[in-house]
Amino acid sequence: MQPLQPMRVDWVATPPPGAYPQPSPRSQRLRYGGPPNYPVPPRWGFPLLAWRWPTAVPGTVEQADSVDGVRRLGKTAQNALWLLGIVAVWAALSEVWRYVLVAMSRFGALSAGVVNTSDAFVVSASAITITGCVLSLVLVLLWVHRARNVAAPIVGYGPSRSDRDALIGLFVPGVNLVVPGSVLAELEHAVARRPATERPTPSKLLRWWWGLWAASAVLFVVQVLWSFRDSTQALADGILLHAFSDFVLAALAIVTALVVRRITTLLLPVDAASVRLMRVVEVKDAPEPPLRAVRSSGSPR
């Protein structure tokens, strides 16, 4: 066996605590030496742009089911609905012009150019109206879907019908006269921050929309059934029926745009700058406040 080597130890001496005076806290304070000085212009800093929406900045993604997403989609739906209302009025006036030409044809032949122009107006207005109806319906359905998803976590309760049940009720004949209005009434009830135990009561604007929706659906069915009649008087009356239906459709589109704007406004948070501050100036016919009992001199405070 080899003998063990002695272990080498290095001793380090340090001064005991308190051997040197500690610097006072006042001496540790940093003095202001002026603004920072760089040898070259710095290359960092904030971008020179105004405030923008999050999606306007590259690299940012915004959730679709958000209050701002509902606002933008609602604005797009409103624009489509207003355009549909204008086109529906154009279609109704084209049908009225056609009826006037039909009435004038009883007393003589009409110019081919006038008749062709009237037919072009009616056909083009009908095609644009159908396209506008489909586009507006899709936008409004997407808006309702997002608005329901955003309103549920805010108010703390969800709608009574799922999106699938509401969509089925929209296309089932007879049921579609009731379900759309009920869905919008529940959505209006939710965005108004009303309790879930309270029964939804549609506003006056929503009741007008409900009536126009039912009238438009009934008129569509009447038009389909009227098209099977082939007599001359039935064809002339059908022109007036189409004109009246177009006027109802225009009113429905405009009222729908107002309903979308109302519900979207209720869903948005209240802007503090738009709230009018009020103060109490005078109180009239208020009861006198009760006087406190007089404390005796020896009673403890």
C-alpha cells in the first residue's frame, strides 16, 4: 500500500464585518447626468404610424368571435342590406312600369324599344335582387352566429337553441315564420344584459321586422302559387303582386339593417366619452330626513 499524500489547504483571510465603514445610502444615489448620449444614431424605436386595428399590423391575428369582429361583420351586412333595399325598390318600380305598359297596350301597339327597355329593367333588377338576397342572408346568418357566441360569455348564459336548430328552423316551411324572430329576440334580450330568468320581450323595431319577415315569406308562397295561373288578367295581377312583394322586401331589408345596427350597438362596450355627466341641482318634494336623538352629556361617545 502507498502512503496517503497530505491534503493541501489554502487559507484565505477576509476582514471581519464592520472593519470598514459602510457607504451611506445618500452616497449610493445616482445623480442625473443628462440625456443619454450615443456615438451613432440608435436603430431601435417605435414605428412612425398612428393607432390602427390589430389586424392592420402584420403578424397579428384577431379572433373572429370578438366584439370588434361582430362590429365589422355587422357593418358589412348593413351595407349589403341597404343595397338590397335600393335594388328591391328599383325592381318594384320596374314592375309598376311594366303594368302601366300593359294597361296602355289595350289602346294600341307600343314601341319595341320601350318594351325591350322595360323587360331589361325587370330582368336585371330581378337577377340583382336574387343575388342580393342570397348575399345578405349569408352575411346576416354569419353575424347572428358570431353575435350569439360573443354575447354568451358576456351575459353568462347561452341561447336556448343551438346554431344547428336555428338554421333548420329557418328553412322549414311554417316554422321559419317563428324561429328567426325568436332567435333575434333572445339575442336582443342577451345583449341588453337582461337576466336569463326574464322572458324575452322583443322591441318595437324587432316586432316590425318580425311582421315584415312573415309577410315577405307569405307573399313569396303566393307568388309561386300565382305563377300557375295563365289567364290574361292573372298575368296582369301578377305584375302588381310582384311589385308589392318587392316593396315589402325593400322594407324588410331596411328594417333588418336597423335591427343589426341596434343589436351591434348594444353589444359594444359603452364609451365613457359618450356618456353625458349629470349632477343633482335641486330636489323637490323630498321628505325631511329623520333627526338623530340628542346625546346626553354623560353618555359615552
